[in-house]
Amino acid sequence: MTKRGITAEIVDEVLDRYDEVGIIDDAAFARAWVDSRHHGKGLARRALGQELRRRGVDQEVIEGALAELEPETEEVTARELVERRLRTMRGEPEELFRKLVAMLARKGYPPGIAIRAVKDVIARRSEEEEAFAGSRKVVRMRINAEVDWAETMEAEAAEAEWDRPDRV
């Protein structure tokens, strides 16, 4: 407003009125920001706190908004991010591990949560792949048994065809 030539007295008066009416509410803004950016971008407490500080929100208000973000929710979000990213990644396990932990670190997750989330998701993926490989083996065995049965039936039918009395 001061850039447009409005005096400081009028600016203070307008801002005070906005504050009275509830138009300017840093706490509501901080809560909405944390909720939106955590669920939308998957950002962790540290990154959210930094963003709010850059926007001029008081530390006390930031702490209140971040207190509403449960640690369990943060861990679940970290796992979901890793699962989503892992679907599109290929490479050696060590390389995948390093890249996934780095992704979570850039989003503000502490090392403990990041490493645990990546290990859990990779372990679950390995178990699923082993179970899938085992089920493929069972299916392959079942198909082979059916093929053997069909070949046996075909051979018996061909043999029975030649044993018919009307055949010469």
C-alpha cells in the first residue's frame, strides 16, 4: 500500500481492521499451509517450517501448526511417497535406496524416518516379488500338468480310434 502512496497511518488502520474482522489470521494460514503442502507435496515438518518462516509467520504460530501434524502421519506419507516413486524406478537396490532416501531428505524428512520408510517399502516389494515368482511357478506347474493330461487324453483317443471295430 505504501508503494501506491497510501500513508502509514491509513495502512495501520486498515490492517488493524482486517485483524479485528479476522481476515488476517496467521494461525489459520499456517494450519491450511501445513495441511495443503503436506498432503499435496508430501513435505515434512522441517520443510514446512522453513516455508512458513520465509513467508514471515511467527515461530510460535509455526510450532502450533506443525503440532497438528502427527508423527505417524508423517511416516505414512513418507512410505506412500517411496511406493509411488519406486513404481517408476529401475536400477540396482543400492542405487534405488540412495535415490529414495535423498528424495525424502529434500522434502524435509529426518534421516531415521527416511531410511526406515525406504527399507520397509523395499522389503515389502521384495516379499511381493518372491510371492509372485512362487505363484508363477505354481501356475507354470499347473499348466504343465494340464498339458500332460491333454496329451495323454489325445494319445488315448487316437489309440481308441484305431481300436474301433468299424476301422480296418
